[in-house]
Amino acid sequence: MTALDLTGRTAIVTGASRGIGLATARSLAEAGAKVVLTSRSQESAEKAAVEVGHGSVGYGAHAVDEDAAKACIDFTLDTFGSIDVLVNNAGTNPAYGPVVDQDHARFAKTFDVNLWAPVLWTSLAVRAWMGEHGGSVINTASIGGMGFEAGLGVYNASKAALIHVTKQLALELSPSVRVNAVAPGVVRTRLAEALWKEHEQLVADASALGRIGEPEDVASAVAFLASDASAWMTGEIMVIDGGQRLGNAQAFR
Ligand SMILES: NC(=O)c1ccc[n+]([C@@H]2O[C@H](COP(=O)([O-])OP(=O)(O)OC[C@H]3O[C@@H](n4cnc5c(N)ncnc54)[C@H](OP(=O)(O)O)[C@@H]3O)[C@@H](O)[C@H]2O)c1
């Protein structure tokens, strides 16, 4: 058994019907965890759980719906007996374009799903289990939360705030609950299609490792943060971007 082993642990992954969440659920399950996968749709959550296997279960819960979140936490405890890992992964971006062109509805939806939901689920998991027994919380932030890009201002602001809140929660919940985040670059998923679909080669060529990310690239980092292999890490933001922030040095070789 290695420190990466998650046998006997239970994990909830929000937004796990596809993309980074689905790959993360698979990584955690392969490491031995029992996993509850959420999605806005019960059907999609169940389908994803069947795909992941290893005794994982799907649960329909809009990440911002407090009653659904509570019900999912209760369901997880009733079914598996613990909540050792929480991955706040559900995310959205309905607010493309300049910040000054956004309306309140798009702004509020972005911040509700990307910032409030991680706070809500963390607080419920801490009250129900982790506060007494410990645990590991991993938030899916973004390298967008560390910089500035035309068109992604509101989304990036929500991820910058999530980075801040990750550190704040790490402080407040220490020493029993660790709270970290991953900050992916451009990854091949539906949410990010506008960032790579029509110009994947351009994005790949602009990064040190010469390709865009795959959901599995992020999932393995989340599994590390979930496990005892990262036991002395809290309040950290792990960038996984294939060197997108470094750029490409090929032209100088
Ligand atoms: N892809 C990238 O380049 C990239 C980069 C940095 C950060 N991220 C972050 O990575 C996370 C996952 O995104 P992704 O790229 O994997 O996108 P994706 O493939 O579109 O997956 C998004 C997932 O979130 C679920 N979801 C959306 N809104 C939800 C809500 N209100 N409640 C519950 N579940 C919800 C979706 O399920 P249903 O539609 O079935 O509800 C889906 O499973 C997000 O937080 C995103 O901001 C992505």
C-alpha cells in the first residue's frame, strides 16, 4: 500500500458527468476510493458512475441548491459511512465577453457555481464529517484566476476568488482538514471548447510541453492532493498547464 492509496476512503466529486470531474472520479476510484459523482441530472450522474465502476454512485444535485447538497452529503454518509475527500469541481462560464457588458444574472450565476458552491459543499462536509474526522478538500480553480484575459474577466475573477477562499479555508479548517486547489490551463473539455476547438495547434504551440491538457492530466494531480502523499500540503494552488504560462522556447533553439 502506498501513500497514494485511497482504499477505505469516500470521495464526492461535484460536476463529474464529463470532463475533468469524470476523469477525477475515475482516478480516485482506481486509487481505491468509493466515489459519489454529482451532476445537475440524476441520469447523467448515474451514467458516469457506471462508466467509472468500482462501486461508485451517481447523485443528481445542482451544486448551488442547498437542499440537494445536504441530501447528497446525507446520502454519501448513509451509503459509505464517511466523507474523506471533497472535490469541488462543478464550474460554469455563461459570462463570455467584456466585464462591462455582463448583466447581473450571468455575473451571479458564475459566482454562485464557481465560488459559492465550493464554500457551501465544504461547509456541509465539514459539519457532517470532516470537522470531527478530518479530510481533504480540493477545489478546481484555473490559471485564469492568476492573470488577465480579454473575454474571460468575470470567470477569471470567480476563480481568483476561489484561489483566495481556498487559502482562507485551509487556514480556518487546519489542522484536521486540508484544503488545496488545482489550477488547470486549457484542457480538452466541453466547457473550454471556445479556447481550443478551432485553434488547438496554436494553443499547443504556445506552451512549453507542446499540447493542450487532457482531463486525466488534472485528475492525477487531484488524486495526489486527496491522498496522504500530500499530507503536509494545505492552502496550495497546484498549476497543471503543460507550461502554458511559460510559453514556448522552440523558436530560440
Ligand atoms: N477545461 C478547461 O480548460 C478548464 C481550465 C481550468 C479550470 N477548469 C475548471 O474545471 C472544472 C470542470 O470543468 P470541465 O472543463 O471539465 O467542463 P465540462 O466538461 O463542461 O464539465 C463540467 C461539469 O460540471 C457539471 N456542472 C455544470 N454546472 C453544474 C452545476 N450547477 N451543478 C452541478 N454540476 C454542474 C457538468 O454536469 P451536467 O452538465 O451534467 O450538470 C459537468 O459534469 C470547472 O470548475 C472549470 O471551471 C476547466
